[in-house]
Amino acid sequence: MPELAIDKKTQWECIRCGACCEGIIVGKSRDISVIKRGKPVCKYLDEDSKLCLNYENRPFICRIYPFVLDMDAIKGADGVARPQQAFKLENLKIHSECPGLGKGRRIYANKNLLKKLEKLALEFAINYKRYINKEIKIDELI
Ligand code: SF4
Ligand code: SF4
């Protein structure tokens, strides 16, 4: 899956096309996918409205999409884990198959989006600790 670096000019906006729920994400999270008309579709996708029927409890991968975490970015040169650092735009990647890429505002200038990523980073940091302490599995982390 092609994942691109984010630069100052990268634009993105979710156009609510539902493509991530019809193959892109569900290909990774098989426990939520069902096969319909020969392709994987999330069991929570309302195919008419293209909306998620499990929105409040959707997996982390759905909430962060189309941004992609580089797990290697969590550990700095000193080997100390800093999970929030993986959410810095210079470390995050964006999935090239999302049709919202190239649309909307520039990511670096989109304060609402940056705030949302900050919130996700905080949540991820808490869960990362739980993962390290073996309280949750990798699937529950990402
Ligand atoms: S594929 Fe991209 S644009 Fe379409 S619903 Fe998902 S995040 Fe939004
Ligand atoms: S849980 Fe919701 S957001 Fe995630 S793939 Fe399914 S329909 Fe899409």
C-alpha cells in the first residue's frame, strides 16, 4: 500500500466516499470485514449513506485513516519510546489511495485537523503504555 510523506503543500479532506470501509481498511482488519459482491466490505458500513454504523466505537485504524503511523518513529535515536512523536506531521504518512488526498485545506494549516491528531496522539500514548505492559494486544492498539 503506497504511503506518502506529508509536506507543507499536502492537502486532504474527507469527502465521505466510504472507500476506506470498502477494502482499504477492512483488508487490514479482517474481524470487521464481510465479503459482498466479491469484495471485502466492513460489516458496520451503511452502504446507502456510506456512513459508519459503529462510529463511536470504531477501531483506532479507522479514526486515524488516511494517516499512517510509522511504528519505527516511536523510538528515537536514544531508544526511548515517545509514542506521541510518531504523530508529528514529519513522521506521519498519508495513504495514497484515499480519494480525499489533494482536496481541501493544506494539512499543515488545518488547525482543526491538527487538534484532532493531537487528541489521537494522546490516546495512542496511553494505549501504547498499556500495550508495553501487556494489558492490550497490538490489534487493540492500532
Ligand atoms: S477513503 Fe478517504 S475520503 Fe473516502 S471516506 Fe475514507 S477517509 Fe474519507
Ligand atoms: S468500523 Fe466504521 S469506519 Fe471502520 S471500516 Fe467499518 S464502517 Fe468504516
